[in-house]
Amino acid sequence: MNRATACLAAGALAAVLVVGTRAQGPADHPTVTVDGQTYTPASILARNMGTPADQETAFPPHRIVGNVYYVGTRTLSSFLIVTPQGSILLDTTYERNVPVIQRSVEQLGFRFSDIRIVLGNHAHSDHQEGDALVRQMTGAQVMAMADDVPPLRAMKPAGMLGGVTLVAHLTAGHTPGATTWTMKATEGGKNYDVVLFTSLRAPGAVSPAVAAMLDRSFRLVRTLPCDVPLGDHPAQYRMQEKYAKLKSGAPNPFVEKAGCLTEARIQEAMYRAVVAEQNPHQQ
């Protein structure tokens, strides 16, 4: 499958969820340097996850661009996409964070009960554990990847929700069905390509099958039109730095075409370094 797409509509999504597990304690090697910043697998995971308090404490909810809003915590992303026919929630994070997300949605002036569709970008508990609870609370339809690919292959285009179309791109490697979502947003009379990246982080041991997935995924993300890069962890798109620059009448700091591939470049460099360390005889 070269590219998987799905036009999302109420009534078109199956309720499927598989929650994966996260490998513990990544190695503090190899080391890569991208744009003058040095990374190890352990430092990337620490950057992404932060402390337990970071994972559970709401970051001030805010509008990113157009109808796309941030409603997650300091280190776990959750995005609300608002349409006239109901809202789409991307990534519920941990189940214990659902009340945190609910409060953020309501602080923005929206109703949590208006969520019609729940999406995820890969089946790890820090991104999708709360799916079932949100469905129970709102009646929303839940879509995720089971192992993670079969539901993605089974989805059929079936219109849009409130004029919003999200396209699912299979960018496997971190999990077998890790999915990057793209959509259009309009602000100030301009149209922007929004890319909601899934994690492209390689596992500690890269099998030939995972290598094939990641090779394909890195090729694919380089082809995606992008004006607004987002990620399943805020650090991946420097959310806090950009949020601090939000000012009425000033350019939107979340519009950053030049930074669209920054995280992908970091993760690809680390992936290549892991493979090189794993197979020194091939060098």
C-alpha cells in the first residue's frame, strides 16, 4: 500500500482500539547531531515525555491555526478540530487525562459532548488509552489502527465531517500502523496544509521489516505538503516556544514551513545511527 487515505465522516468509522506498550529504558547511544543539537535515544524519549507531572498537567489550551486547537498536556499532544457538524479529537492520551482534556475543550468555549470522531496516530497508551472513555462520555466514533493496519486498509471514503477532510498516511515503524494525518485549515483568507505527525522514532533494535517500514515512511513524509507541522508530543514542533510568541496581529508562529521536516530529520538520523551501530560489519 503506497498511500492510505480516509475521508472522515460521522457514521463511517469503526470502533477499533489496540493499546500498545512502550519499550522501557532506551539506550543512551548512539549520538546524532542535527542543526547543532545533539540527541540520543534516551534524550529524545525524555524530551518527549517529560515528568509524570508534565504528562498530566494541562498546557494552556489555544488555537493553532484555523479550526485546529491544542487541548493536551505539557508533553502529550491532543488536538481538537472543530467543524459545524461536530468536533474531531486526535489523541486522547492516558485515560486519566480525559478530564484534563475535557476542561481544556470547555475553556476554549466548546462542548466536549460535541466530539463526534476520535482519532489516534499510533497505538501506545500515552496517545490512545483514553479512547474508550471519550467514546463512553460523548458517543463519538473511535478510529484507530489494529496492529495497526487492517482498519486503515478497510476504510472507504465516505464524505466529510463539517466540510473537513483528514487524510491518513500510513507512516509505520514506531508501530506497524503509525499514522500521520493531514488536513487543510483556513485563517485570514489563506489556506494552510496542516500535518499532524505521528512518531517516527525507531525501536532500539531495528529488524529488516521495521527498516523497510521506516525507509518508506521517511520517503513519504518528505512528499507531504506542509505549512503547519504538529506532532504527537509538543516538543516535536516546539509548542511552548511558539505559544509564547502568539500575539494578536502578529504572524502565526505555528505556520513554519521551513520547520516541517525538522523532527523527521532528527528521527531519520537516529534511525540510521541505530542501524549502523547494530550492523557495524556492514560499514
